[in-house]
Amino acid sequence: MMATGDIAIPAMNSLVCSGELVALFTQPDRPVGRHQTLTPPRIKVCALEQGIPVFQPERMRDAEAVAQLRDLKPDLVVVMAYGQILSQEVIDIPSLACINAHASLLPRHRGAACIQAAIEAGDDETGITIMHVVKKLDAGDIICSNSIPLRGTETAESLHDDLALLAPLALADAVEQLRNGSADPVEQDESLMTYAPKLMRAHGLIDWSLPALQVSRKIRAYHSWPGTYTTYPSVKSGGDKQLKIFPPIDCFPRLKKPVDAVPGMVLEAGPDGMLVSCGGPRGGAIRISTMQPPGARKMNAESFFAGHKIMPGTILGIVAEG
């Protein structure tokens, strides 16, 4: 197996239980946190605890890494959230197949941010797709897929955990098909393809000109990475400060607002939360009840407004010049 992300741990454990996993390839240990402590991927720790050999090449395409994989003589290579692009030389090593477990219903949401993309787009369902690995990103023929409905309340964090538990079921189906020769892979329809590129912190800035439903989806989709934020004017500093925003969010897509309301305007502010006007043809608003100002802990609205003054009429999201 080639995997790094926590989402792959249940799938790896299922392969360990089957008695067929011979090794794990994962990313090297990386510095983490304020003190940059060298930290192994959690999946590495899980593998070692179960006696599975672990390899951590910096680049899977390097000759030494390729030789390590070739020496194992694998029938099957399973890839999930590995974080490296595989060369054709590596793809061709297993005698049976090199397959990938991807956290979306392909061809929708190819790419790194597939979980966030399904929530942000308002999809009715998502799932795990098992496909053959090809050099083009997430474009291989589909062996099978398992789906789950989206209720409209998920965060990326909760959906990540749900999909992690779904992956072993989809993987077991694919492995059995490959084992008994019944697999009949289906080519992806390129006309239905969407792409979900890697997210950066800057992507979390809220655009209040969007309709309330889109804003609320983004807040759920980006929790807990990369997170969402806005800015608010600070009376003390005279400039704008960043305010992190967290779910849950109350969304009012058709809220009737004052005629002078503009996107980003605070309509209500108090212990029950901060009601913020959104844009779009139908407007609407969202109520924020959990937030985090700079240098402070995450807090509820009552605690926030005990020490910060944001009055109705304040416009959020405007960065002061200079």
C-alpha cells in the first residue's frame, strides 16, 4: 500500500486483517507545529504497531525506491492519499494492477480537495471510487464505487471520517473482482470531469457577495482545513483584524433584510451570534455563533462580544488600506 493521509488508515487496517499486506510506502517524517518536531505520518505508526514494514522514500520515482518496491514482487499496489505522482515504471511493477482509492465519485472532483469540493458544490452524494492508476491525475478506468448521501450538515472533517470508514468496503469489492477476474473497468466520461485543486489558507477568505447558501457551504467545506475567515474593523488598533469562522452556521437564504443592507454588513450582533448579510440575486444572511479573533482561543458569540465591539451596520471583509 502507498498512503500517507489519515483517511487511508481503515483501508490499510483491512488489508492487514486480510493477511495480504506486505509493506507500506508513505511520505517521510516531517517537522510539525511551532517547535517543528519531526513527526511520522499516523499511518506509519499504525503499520509498525502491526508489524508491517514501512518505506519512506522522498521521491517514489527514485531508483532506490523503485528497486525496493520491485523486490517485494507485489501482485497489487493500493494507493490512497499518498501525496506523490507515480511514474509509469512504478505503475507497471505489480503483476495484477496498481489501483487508487479516491474520495469522490469520479469523474467528479478529481484532485486533492475532493472532499471539500463535494460539500462546497452542494452535491447530493459522494463516495469512494476505486480506479486503475494512470499517469493522468485520477483519470483511470473505474473498477467500482461506493456512495453515501450528503445531508447538507457535514463538514469536511466529519465527511473525511465517514469516507475513511467507507473505503475498506469499496476496496474489498475491487480486490475480490481483481482476484477472481470478474473486474470490468469502465472508462471515465471526460465531459463530466471536475477538478478540485489543493487548497491554501488564502482560499478561506469569505466573499460576502456570494449567496448565503454558498457562504455556509464554504464554511462547512473548509472545516477544519484550510478554515474560513473574514476581517473586521478594530476600534483599538484603527485597522482591520482577522476573524476565523467555524461551523455550525445558521443559513437564511431568503431572509428579508433592510433596504440599505450590503454584503458583509452585520445585521445583528449579540450573545446569540452575529447575523451577516450576504449577496447574490436573493441575498440572504448567515448567523455566526463560533469565532476566533487574533491571539485568542475559539469562543462562542457571548464570550466574543463580551470583549469585542462589532455593532450592527459594521461591514466585514474590507481590508484597511496601508
